[in-house]
Amino acid sequence: MNDFNYISKEELHMVVCGNIKKHRMQQGLTQQELSERIGISHEYLRQLESNKGQKDFTFYTLYKISIVLNISIDDFLKP
């Protein structure tokens, strides 16, 4: 048994998706613009950011978003 305090998968999902939206808006990009740049559908990005249905995403998708937004991947993990 370890002494780590993990947050739940749902909480982590909310933090990451909220940060995607926050950083996208800080960059002045629309959902459509970001989704086109990283090669996903606008609807998929909309669902990610809204946390509806808890859409899963790959690490590679997160990586591509970080490149377009010019931020570090760990910025998505900050509450």
C-alpha cells in the first residue's frame, strides 16, 4: 500500500479538459480552429471541453494540443 493521494479519473478528466479550454481561449482560438489544427472534429473537442460524456482522449491528442497552444503538457494537469 502506498501513501499517495490520487484524484479520481473523473476529477483528472475535468481538470485536463478545463485547462484545454482555458488555454485555447487565452490563445484566442475557436474550437473550430484548434480542432482543425490538431486533426480532430469540432464536435469531439466541444464534448471534451464541456465534459459531457467524459470523452476519452489519447496522450498523442494532448501532445498535439500542447504544441498548437505552445504550452507544456504538465500545464494541463494543474488544478
